[in-house]
Amino acid sequence: MEIRSCREKVGIAQGELAKKVGVTQQYLCCLERGKKNNPSLKLLAKIAEALNVPITDLLKQKAG
């Protein structure tokens, strides 16, 4: 998932995004690092909306 790169492009802090979408910063960190890899579609939609990006941008795999 590309949550971190999308978040960084927008320039929003991890804690701020977590608060906007209703999860803990620790959970969001785990998503970004790949330690949690099955977020609900509803949560992904909230993250995409908060970052103003298409949900598909969050689902892209990192190259390499």
C-alpha cells in the first residue's frame, strides 16, 4: 500500500491523518509499514478522501 507516500505528497502528519480518519496513529503506522495489511474498504475510502486522492493510489504496490 502507498498510504505513506500519498500522505507525504500532501504534506499531512501521520497523527493528523489518523485523527481525521478515526484510527490511532499506531494503527496508521502499522498500515504504512505493512505490519497490518487488511484495512477495511471503508477505512481506505476515508484515508483517500482525507488525502484527496483516488483510492486506487493507496492500493498501488511499491516497486522493487
